[in-house]
Amino acid sequence: MSVSLWTRILVGTVLIGWAVLSYGLVRGAMEDVLPDAGDVLADIVMTMLLMVPMLFLTPLWFLSCLSRHTHARKRKSRGDCCECGHTLGVGFDQPCPECGSDQRLKPIETRRLVVSCLVIWLCAGLVGSGITETIARMDEKSFIHAHEHGMFHPKSRSRAWPLWGSLKWDEATRSAKGSFLEGRSSFLDFSTGL
Ligand SMILES: [Zn+2]
């Protein structure tokens, strides 16, 4: 596989990973259980805010494309073929007689590059949020199912990874509730002595 593909896989993984973790934090902090579409949308918006630092990583997606372009421009300015380096002479605009490649270099459009970065960033945020929302719902449904069917299950337990906080069963209302500063965050000693 090419370096370009590896870079894209790496950037994509980091972006989606960051979104998964951010959504896990936001979703836990909101303390909702099986939230409706409006609440999910609000969680996604907050996740995108936590994704802002990742905007600086997104241009790496185009790194090899940009470096190839710079390389080709250098060759052209020396009078060589952009693609194979065959000597053509400065100002030669016909296809290369050696490799047949087009010698007219298209300039890189900054606006298109910025829009592409934003689209990649947004897609990664949505995919990451979707993954975590799916995990959260499966976890909440299994917790509720266990209690509704009287299975042996603790009254309170940590949410599934990567979600923060814990789930609690309220016998009076026979419903599940979310709690942020218990469970998963206890390893940070937030709840010690409370
Ligand atoms: Zn050539």
C-alpha cells in the first residue's frame, strides 16, 4: 500500500477515535438514558466542539498529494518532466514523450482544500458519534432489560466503554438513570470521601 493511503488510514483512525472518546464523555456527562433525537443532536454538536483541535490534523489527509504537487512543480521549473524527470526544456507544455504525462500543472485551490478538510472532519465526527451512540443504546437496553426481567444485576454499574459515568436502576419508577460522577470516573478519585 502507498504512503498516501497509510497516512489517510492513520488520520481517519485518529479523527474517528477522538470523536468516539469525545462523544463518550459528552453522552455520559448529559446523564441521559435512551435520549431522543433532539438530545442526540445536542450531544453531537458538543462532540464537534471537542473535535475542533482535530481540525489542525485534517490537512495531513492531503499531505502526500501536496508534496507530490510541490515535487512536480520543482521538476517543471527545472525544465524536467513533472512525472518521470525526463529533460524537456523550460516552458515545454506538450505531453512528455518519455512517459506521456500531462505537463500542465493545475494549481491547488485553497478553498477546495479547506472545504474537503471540513467535510472529512465532519464525517469523522458523525461516524465516531454514531459508533458511541450505538454502544450506549445497546448498553442501556441490556441494563434495562436485565432489571425489567428480574435478572440478577447490580443496581448500579459503570457504562460500557468508551462512555463515562454509570447507570442506576430506580425501583420506584422502574426506570434507568444516568450518573456522571460515579462509576467510571471514580478511578480519578472524584468520588473519594463523598
Ligand atoms: Zn515524463
